[in-house]
Amino acid sequence: MNEFIRGLKRGFPICLGYIPVSFTFGLMAVKLGFSPLQATLISLTNMASAGQFAGIRLIEGGAPYIELVITTLVINIRYFLMSLSLSQKVSPDISFGKRSVMAYCITDEVFALAAMEKDEVSFPFFGGLMTTPILGWTGGTLLGAIASGLLSPELQGCMGIALYCMFIAIIIPPAKKSRKVAMAVAISALLSCMFKYVPGLNMLSQAGGGGWAIIVSAVLGAAFSASVKENKRRRKPSEERSQYES
Amino acid sequence: MNLNYVAICMFLMFATTYMIRVTPLGFVRRKMENLWIKDFLFYIPFCVLSAMTFPDVLYSTTAAGATPHVSMSAIIATMVAQLMSWRERGLVLVAVVAVAVAVFVEMGVPYIMSLF
């Protein structure tokens, strides 16, 4: 029970952060023709920011099922990597049933907090960690969907930046402390920009909803940093995580 | 929109996303020893977020319904968010301040200019 409470406390800031972002999602979904109930249900069942935004645009455009599945797969494939990473962080004794509950809420932010734990991640802790973010994400969506008529299009537009700035706030502190993280994220950002602006590449990256450009950029950036040797310090970053994750 | 179509799409989104998440955590019980893979898995979340953010953040303040374009409000708000993140302010504060800056540049500045 103590572990659950500790998880609740750790997860609460994520809940607060999710509200403006999911609010924007609710606004956009209603704008595209979804009902507030549908929008809230999508948030509750997906718990996935970028994947949901891409999904509702495709559904609104009447995309074929296969395109929706492939786009969702590509944009959300990062959760596969996070889930794999988390599988190394939990006790091997945790049952499949409990794991299937935990898997539901592997989001960028919840994963980041779980990864920061010094010891193994327990089921009650993760349960506490995911509780308020789920409420914040679905509740924020509902609020945004209901409030969509009250805000001007310009104001709605400006709220779209909230999600990205949250990402920036997750990336920069570890990049500041580790040169290899900084290199990895810089390469990923550069490649992602190239996929958007370099003629030829940008045509390619439109295929399949455009989500794969993100994956290719991220995999190359991470592979680069995992492969280079640091001259000054021989220690591998996975052994010094606690330094820049606390 | 066709209700049936939307319902099937919603289910497909859920099923796809959940399968992605449950497969590794549900079935991988062995601890990995390979340091390269451990490092790679450690960098991946940051890299994904970085690739998602750039360059899309610069288009993110486009008014609802308009064609996405780079705007001054997004550029300035991004710079403020980067500075605040460098100083290690929390996620929520960074996001809220960035939205406030974007609103000010996008709507406040034109209003102030119109007074003169």
C-alpha cells in the first residue's frame, strides 16, 4: 500500500501536465467532428498523445483501416522500446496478468518516471504512478471537447505547443548532463528536419502517414550514441543513469 | 461521420497501441546483458521525443482550421521552453509558460500594436 501511495505522489505532476495537452486533443477531436464521448473514449483506450492526434486526422479523412493501423503502429512503436526497457526494470516474478495491466499505461512520461527508480519497479508502485495520469488525460480530453465552442481558433492553435514544450522539458535536462544523450537527441532532431525539408527525402517520408520518419531518425540517433566511445570516461551511460535522472 | 466506421477505427487504434505495449513487458522476462542494447534502449525515448518535436513544434501554434505554417509565436515560445528546460523547471511549468508566451505573441502583440 505504501508503494501505491508513493506511486500516486510521483505520478501527480504528470497528471497536471497531461491536462493542457489532452484538453487540446479534445478541442481538435470535436473540431474534426467527433463527439465528446468518442474523444474521451479514444483517450481512455489509447493513452497516446501523438498517435491519437494522427489517428483522428486519418479517421476524419476516411482513411482505410490498414493505413490507420500502420500509422498507429509506426508512431507508437516507441512504446515497444519503452516496454522492452521496462521489462528489464521489473521483477521477473510479476505475473502476466499484472504485466498486462501495467502495459496499458506505458506513456512517454510515466515510463520516464518508472525508469528513474533506483530499485526494481513493483506492481503497486506502477499502479499508483499510472492512476492520476489516466484521470488527467481522459478528464482533460472531456473538458477540451466540451469547451471547444468557447475558445477562439487562435487560442486553440496556441495550445498546440504545450505537448511539444513538455517534450522539450523531458529532453533537455538529461542532454545537459550527458554529452551522449545530447548527441543522440541532436542527431534525431536533425534527421527529422531533413526528412521534412530535403527534396526527395520529404517525398519518401510522406509514405504511410509520415510516422516512420520519426522512428528512423530516433533509431539512428540512439544507435549512434550507443556505438561511440567516450574518450574521457569509460563508464557506459547505462551505469551512470542515476546521475542525470534524479 | 459513419458511426460504424469510427467505432471500428477506435477499436483498431486501441488494439494496435495495446499490442505494442504488452508484447515486450508481457513476454520478456530475461534480463539483457548486452551493454549496447541497454544504452540504445536508454537513449530511444529521448530520441523519439526529439524527432517528434523538431521541426513540428515550429508549426504547432497555427490557428485551428488553418494550413500549418511556421510562426513567430512558436519560435519564441520554443526558445523560452528551451531556456526554462535548461534551468530544469518542471514539465508543467514549461508547458504552461510556453502556451502563455505563444498566446501573447500571437494575439497580445497585434492587439497592442492596433492601439497605436
